[in-house]
Amino acid sequence: MGRIQPIGDVARDAGLPPEAVFAHGTTKAKVDHRLGAAARGTGARTVLVTAITPTPAGEGKTVTTIGLSMALNRLGKRAVCTLRQPSMGPVFGVKGGGAGGGKSLVVPMEELNLHLTGDFHAIGAANNLLAAAVDTSILLDNPLAIDPEKVTWRRVLDVNDRALREIRVGLGGPKNGIPRDSGFDITPASEVMSVVGLAADRGDLRERLGRVVIGEDFHGHPVTAERLGVAGAMAAILRDTLDPTLMQTCEGTPALVHTGPFANISYGNCSVLADRVAANFAEYVVTEAGFGADMGAEKYLNIKCRVSGMRPDAAVVVATVRALKTHSGHFPLKTAAPLPPELFEENLEALEEGCCNLEAQLATLARHGVPAVVAVNRFPTDTERELELICAKAREFGAAGVAVSEVFERGGEGGVALAGEVARVAESGAADFRFLYEDDDSLQEKLWKLATQVYGAGSVQLTPRATEQVRRLEAAGFDKLPLCVAKTQYSLSHDPSFKGRPSGFVFPIREIRLYAGAGFLVPLAGNIMTMPGLGRKPAYRQIDVDGEGVIQGLF
């Protein structure tokens, strides 16, 4: 790995105009979001990196995204990767850092994982200003006749804290507000995060903030941030958050980092503006979608593409031998627990059984008309026969290309074969993009298509509460919005215990949240939670800082 270059040199070598780059120290900079306005028609190709359903055995999606961008540059293709900013909840919780790994990293990783340029803090502040405005309005004469029992807006915090999932606010006397039940979500779940991520410019940001619905009045009418008079102040707090952050990989490839919505409880991709800005100065935009293709990739295709106007020329599905073995159901794993030794022994039968999950993820991309290359992320314990089996099954399942990736061990050099396959497919013109559902489809029809064609369900079941919400959303005209289903990331289904490629199950929807500012609906499936908790062995126990300020254990 080479030394970290001054960020001004990275910007200059990428061809970014100096007046559009605002340095934050020597290793990162904000890039003027207005460069993204000219992204359409640039001819840049977009590669969407996704994966099989994640397991505790690991897949390496971020490693592959970073390594692929470096490898494409080695082939003479000017490439940039676009990534989400890691949330400090998982960083200090079960996942650890989100900067890649090995010789496929965004650097400095400490800055990426901790605070960066402050966007998460600004988003949290704007979200919580709105929450404070709601409770203040209710207390001080309630001029908008807000029904305290119908307030849906929650506060956020970028730390895993299960104790705040359900709380009661306004306690301690009449000066502290009107008591009501509420709770905290993690910041990546905030609608404000999605508003920033999907906004086209500052004017669009301001309009979206004004459309945010915080609940209902006593007459059943939606109450917005605009009516509360707080949307303008929120936009002021968020003025600079629209500018993506420029960093670099360990080989000096530009990396744009912007916003951080989770894929299990939000839309799971970096911002529209990051991709548009990248397309302004690169030939290839390599962008990562969270979790499996049924999660972040599906939301990229049906939500983000609707907003950005950009279309993927190819997708990469990351898979590993040990994760696919896990999908056979023969190796039950627990989060943060050691992997069983037998998982590292050759077992072609279990591997072939687990490949059904890869088949399902490839089918989802094919249904959207996106040709896919399977990247087999190699681990030292993999055998040649296991690698050959995955490659053969991938071709059998319709993959447009297959390659073994070694970017973790060898950096860009280890991804040259993958980059060659990706470039061949992306430049072939094989992509024939299409949405899974149309805007005019009914809300329940959209749900049915997602549940049966992507997740593998046999039917959809709505609780009485969700059924009533569907009726009210249709009456208000919000049923034309796309869907951002919140469900477990550990299964194609709603139930993390359903491994491989489950089918025929009932897909339960317990409620549907309206994100009018972001422009989508959030059906909550099963027992999905919007505030994670810390486990028995949280990552923060390994993290420390020495007397020189060097951070240790942040991996």
C-alpha cells in the first residue's frame, strides 16, 4: 500500500476543479454537489455491487467494491467508488469498522469510521430539532391541533441503544411537555438521512423537508414540518451535508462517501449526488448497495434509480465459500460467536445446497434486466474444488461472468480478473433495465410483487393496523410511492431462521410508515427493529487510543 496522498492531489488527478473542492484537513474534502447536475449524458458506466444474503461468516462486499475500483484503474479505466458513511452504532457494536479491509481499504479508516465531516451529526440535529418543535407546539397551545397519540416522528441517535427503543416523553411536570409514548431510532433510519441521500440540490432538499409528515391532527389530516415552520431551519442545519466527502483508497483511487442509510430499515445506498458527482469525472462509478440483492440492490433499483435517472450497466454479486455453506442450514452460526471449525473443511455437498441463495439473488437482478458478474471472494481455507463449484453454479444460474477475487490479500492486482469481466459485461450493452413495479400499481400489488418475486413468499398478510394504514394512505394519494421494506437482512424472508432460499411462506406486515419527504413508504415486516442493541462482546471493547492519539482496534 502506498502512502496517503494529500487530498488536493487526489482531487487534481481526478480532474475536479479546485473551486469545487473544500478541504477538511489534508486527507478528506467536501466536493460541491452542484457538479452532479451535469452527470446525465456523461457516458459514465455504473456498476452496482451487491451480495448473497449476509451471514456471520462474512462476504466482503465493501472490500470488493473498493478493490474493484482499484482494479479497473489498473486496466486503464478511470474509476471511482461511491460508499456510504459507516454508522457508529455498528462500528462500536457487532460489525466493527466499515472501511474495507486487508489491501482493499478507504483511508484513513479512522476518519471514515468516526465523525468524518460531521454529516451524521447534522442529520441527527435536524431530525431532533423537528422532534423538539413537535412537542413544543403541542405544549404551547397546540395551534395545529396535533393529536399527541398520532405523532409518528421519533428522535434519533447514532449509537446502538436498545433502552431507548420505547420511551415516554414529557414526564416531570407541565413545564416539560405533554406525556406521550415515543422512542429513538438509529440515525441511519431517520427519514432526514434519506431526504439528504435522495435530494437533487438544495432547493429539492428544502421542499422534501417541508413534506415530512410528523403525524396527524385531531381531524386525521397529516401535519408536516412545513406547517410547523421548522423545515427552513432544518435546511439551514443541513446546508453543507449535500456535498459528498472525497477520500481515497489505499492505492489512491478516489472514493466518494456520502450518507449512510441502512438497507434493512432504510434504502441502503449512498446518495444520489455522490453517484452523479462521480459520473462527472469518472468513466466507471462503482457503487455499493447494503446487504443482499433482495435488500440494498432491490432498493437501489426501485427507489434510487427512480430518483437519480441513472441505470446500472452491470452488477457484481459477492459470494464466499463459507457463507454459501452456511446457507445450506448445516452450520448454525451465532453473531459474534466463533465460526465452527468444520465450516473451513471442504464440503461440496453443503456448498451446493447453499448455492440456492446465490441463485435467488441472481434471479432478482435478472428480473430487473441487470446482467450480473459473480465475484467469489477468496479465503485462505477455500479449496480449488469449492471455488470451481461456485463458478460452475453461477454460470448455470445465468451469471454473465464469474471471477475469483483476491483484493483483500493483493489489492487492485488481485481484482484484475474480476475487473476484466465487469468491464466486458458493462460495455456489452446487455443491460435492459426495468422496475419491478409501476408507480400506478396499488400498494398491495407492489407488496405482493416484492414478497413473491424477490423474497420468495407465497402470500402477504397485513395486520389490522397495517390494513387501516393502507386505506388511509390510498385515500391521501400516497399509495403511488415506491416501497422500502424493512425486514431482516439475514434471510430472504422476514425470519432470520429461514436459510438458503425459503419459499411459500406468509410474509407479515405489521405497520406501514409514511416517509413523504424521502418519497417512499416503509412497510415493517416481522419483528424488524429500527434501533439496534449492543451484544455481549461489542466491538468497542477492542478500541482505544494511545498518548499520541493513534486509534487502535478499529477494524
